[in-house]
Amino acid sequence: MYKRLVSALVALGLGLSTSVWAADVGFDEYVDGLKVEAREKGISESIINSAFAGIRFIERAVVADKNQPERKLTLDQYLPRAVPEWKVAQANELYRKHRSALERVGQQLGVQPRFIVALWGVESNFGRLMGNYNVVEALSTLAYEGRREAFFRNQVMAALEILDAGHITPEKMKGSWAGAMGQPQFMPTSFLSFAVDGNNDGKIDIWESEADVFASAANYLHQSGWDDKYTWGRQVQLPDGIDSSLMGVEKSKGRSLAEWQRLGVRRLNGQTLPQVDIQAWLIQPDDNKGRAYLVYNNYQTLLKWNRSHYFALAVSHLADRIR
């Protein structure tokens, strides 16, 4: 009965975007519904069978999703941990090792290679920490759990599309508990939108091919608005009593550097801001205390990758240390 109802809904274009099924059926029945939807989307039967073979509800993925730690560190505490000296040293070593490939991709796509390396380092410790979850299993679990069912259901279908295209096999499609995959930690929909074949072998392998990792990360930034004529921003010194309503990354809060200069914002060493015609936004992630930054459009692009200021600043600070 459940399968027939699912088939009818999919055929009508209604899909299963609400959490009613997750609430009303068991996990195995829910997976049956995912299979029906996958068939309706044209995924091959062999991929459907292999991708869902033996998958189980992963309680620890749900626990991780519900109990993501609240931020307790300040930037002064966080950044030395996120960008320790050993990571800076490795980033520079790997930049030298892959310099020709990085510079070729950077020139083609208009992205400074140091930012590609910084993203690589922050996301997966240069490919060492990619997660060991079965991606389809983890995503199906989180879709079934129901809090963000539509999002994770869409990710399941995207993962199946990647498998159906032959880029990776189900047993090798590993990622985080949330389904972020490979060395750049792309969600499946990001893979479909931005991942590219950097070594021209006919497959996109962000798990093992560094050429594909570099090209995919650069393409994400390029397609999201990166401009290699500029950097990401800078830490600044604020005048006493500056209006906190001026802060934020909303489009309306962008101002020229000349305007920020008139408002009393200065470089961290107290000198005047650069005389460059560029839009900038003032942020202070730890509210009215701690570090303040003027950030440019490239920083806004990093926030499209991950909406966390802590993430974007870790990438930015690591990129600044790569020479």
C-alpha cells in the first residue's frame, strides 16, 4: 500500500517533501519510497540496488545533527586551533609540491591558488579527514529523521545521480555524517553544480584525484563570484562608539573603503585604509568585543561555501600565510 501511494504521489509531481512519511513509517519502508522516487527520476535499477543494499538507520548521524556544539570559543581562541603552525607549514609545502597544477587551474578560473590550498586544508586537512560514512546511508537517515527532510531527500537523489554517472562507486562514496563528500567536502548537489574533471579522465573524483579537487574547489569559487584581482579583506581597528548597526554582510551594509575611513575605521596598525575603489563590509563575529574585519566580495563568496564566519576567517587567515 505504501509503495503504491508513493508511486502515485511521485507520478503526480507531489513528491515526498514533507516529513509525514518519516513520522508514519519505518526506515525500511521509507527507503522503499526513496527507491520509487529514484526510479521516477531515471536512476538505473542497478545503482538503486547497490546504493541502498544493506543500509541502516544511523543513530549517531542523527545525534551529531541534533547536537552540533554551540560556539564557545572566541576568534582569538579559535583561529590558532583552526590554523596551527603545523597546518601553515603543510599548506606551504603542498603549495610548492602542486604549484604548477594549482597555478594552471587558478589562471584558468580566476582564483588565487593559495585560497584553493586553504580551503583544502580547512575542509579536510588536505584530504586526510574526509569522513567514513556511507553517504547514501547517512543522507537517507537524516531525511528519514525528518527535521530537514526535503533538503536531505534532495541530497539523496543527487548522490544517486553522481553514482549513476559513474564518477564513483557506492562503496567508495564516503563522507561526513551530514553527507559532505571528498577532499573539498561537497554536498551532492554542490558536486553536481560545481565539481569538474580536472585531469580529463572522464570522471570527477573529489576523493582521490587532487587535480579534480583543485579544479572543483576553484570552479565553486569562480561560479560563485570570486575575483582574483582582490583578496578577502583585512582585520581592522575600530573607533570608540562606532554604531553596531553598520556591521553585517547584508548587501545594504556595504560601503567603500573611503566611507569606512571617514567613519574612523583604520588598519590594525592604525594607518589609513588602502585607497582602492572596492566595496567592503564591517564584521565583528564576537559581537562588540574581539576582532573586527573589513571584508570584500571574495569573503562573501567564501560564505556561500559555508555560512560560518569562523570557517571563512580560518580559510582567509590560512591563505594569508601561504607564500
